[in-house]
Amino acid sequence: MRRTVAVSVSSELLDAAKVDGAGPLTTMWRVVLPLARPILAVVSVLSVVTARKDFLWPLLVLPDPARQPLSVFLRRMAQDTPPNSLVAGLVRVSLP
């Protein structure tokens, strides 16, 4: 049997923010986000590692430029490409 643990902000903290006159946006900004800093840091680190892995692995194992993904291709062509075309390519790669 697998148990799931739900982590939430205690209702006492949210009620205390309401009593102090904080609206929903202020409660989120001053109560919830400071409590979620460690979680946001872990998610950020994992996202960076995943993005780096998605770039580095094809760069190492696919020597044929025709088979490399766009992110690797754009890095290879960055020195000879005008900046506006490079930014357009980066936007295109980030859309999916």
C-alpha cells in the first residue's frame, strides 16, 4: 500500500494573514512563497540539469550534424549567424 503525503500551508497561517488584512496576492507573496523556497530551488536545479542533459547528450553521441537537434545546431552556428536570426531560432526551439 502506497501512502501519499500532502504538504500544504497550515490554515492558521492563512487565517493570520487574513486577520492582518492581507489580500490573496499579499498572502501568496509574503506567506506561501517564502515557505516554498526550498521546493522552488530543487525544481529550478532539476530543470537546469535536465536542459543541460538534453543539450549535452546529443552533442556527444550524434556526430552527424543532420541528426542533431536544433539546440545543438544553433549552438554550433551561433558564431556565424546574425543575432536576430539566432534569437528567432532560440524562440523556435523553446516553443515545444
